[in-house]
Amino acid sequence: MEEENRTNYIKVIFILIAIIILAFVVYLIFKSSNIVKQQVNVIGPTPTRISQNSNLYPNPSLTLGDAFQNVTVQDICTSGYTKRVRNVPVELKRQVYQEYSIRYPEPRGAYEVDYFIPLELGGSNSIKNLWPEPAEPKPGFHEKDSC
């Protein structure tokens, strides 16, 4: 019985962490309307898919988000889950930057390929769930990663 209580306690902690991460993402999305838009490092002329003054958040025509189909709360709450499922090879990262018309390799520390729906909430490694998250202006990926 004590082991079951401990397991339930750990599950609740993981779910609370996931809710906090989701709340932070929502906060950043709503805050974006008040942030000066960032100029991206664009290849050639301004692409029609995004403007040079791109928003800080994923372009919804490129990154809608995607989740693993059969992931369960039990899966997500299993120790080592994200480490086990994280799989974004360099070629996929190149595709993400290309979709957003950002040079690859990007200036070191300017962007990181990130998940729109976090792995901790069942997000997948699909290109539909990945986007180049900028470091600037703040809050950028460094601040989000520190949460």
C-alpha cells in the first residue's frame, strides 16, 4: 500500500510539472502580442511563408503541434520517458530551419529546435511539432528551459 501511495504521489508531481510547463507556454503565447517582433536571419528575399518580422512563436501554418497517438499518463510519468522518446536527428533539425527560412547552422545560441507540445505532455518528434525557438528577445528559449 505504501508503494502504491508513493507511485501515485510521483504521478501527481509529474502531472503538476506538466501543467506548470503548459501554463508557461500559454503565458508566453499571450505575452507575445506585447513583445516587439524579432527579425529572423532569412535566406535570400523575404519568403512568402513568414515575414522578416516573425513572431516569437511557431507559425501555425508550419507548426500546429503533434502528439504521439498512444501515449498514456503512465508512459509520461515513467522515469526516463522523455530521454527514451526524444529523437530529433540533425537532418530533421535542418528541415525545421528550412521550413522557417532560417539559415542552418543558425548563429550559435540564436535558436534551438524545440517542441511546441512538450514531450512531457505527449508531444511527438514530428516536424509538425518542432520549431526554431529564438533566444531573443527575452523571454526566449534560455528562460523557458530554466523553468
